[in-house]
Amino acid sequence: MIRITEKIQLDETELGETFILSPGPGGQNVNKVATSVQLRFNVAESPSLSAEVRELLLQRLDNRLTAKGELIIVSRGN
């Protein structure tokens, strides 16, 4: 379990990660090694969230969610 707050904990199985190639310049290893990661969390279908928390997140993150209610966070290496 991943503890978010005193009352909110997420099961690790609800998070998906994908390692991808980072766009842009990168020297010798450009387009050869996965230097970015996408973290996915389905807010709309998470059993770990109460209905109240889910609705709050869906409202506040509306423009950042996919059509299926997924929050996608991307981290790119330098």
C-alpha cells in the first residue's frame, strides 16, 4: 500500500508504469534507451478512493484526465 494521507492509501496494483523513449536531443543514446516513464492511475475506477475523494479529484483534474478517467504523469530524463 502507498500511503497518501492518514485516510487515503492506494494499492500498488492500481498504478501502471511504462518506460518510453524520451523525445528530443540526447547524444549517443538518443532513441536507444528508455529515459522517460509514464505513471498511470485510473481515478474514475480506483477502489481505494471514497466516492467523495473520487468526485473531488475528477472535478479538479478534469482537464488532465483521459476520456477513461486516467491521470498520466510523465517524467523525462535529461
